[in-house]
Amino acid sequence: MSTTENKVRRMSVPKRVLCPRCGEMAAWENNPHRPFCSERCRMIDLGAWASEDYKIPGASPPKPQDSEDP
């Protein structure tokens, strides 16, 4: 198969990706929920962020020290 035929074949095959929530294959093009496979997976992931199940690693902010007002 020539390089041109490979390019045409890749362009005609719809791109599919793994849903980051459930691992099912999901269409990339014309998918309003991408990268998720469905609204259900999208909402589950959003809920996990909202309930702080996911955390971005980093240093904790310093605790404010009590200051004595004169």
C-alpha cells in the first residue's frame, strides 16, 4: 500500500479515543461529550472534581499566623 493510500485510509476512518472514565471507545468527531463517551461519564467525572476526589499535587499554602493587634 502506498503512502498516499495510507493517508487517505487514515483520513476516512473516524477517530476514536478511550473514554477516560469508563475506558470504552468513543467517537472524537461530532461528540458533544468528548473526550467522554456519554453525558453520564462526563457528569461522573465532573462530580469527582467537585467532591475533590481528584487533586492537583502541589505545596499546601502556608497557614496564617495569628497576629496580635496592639
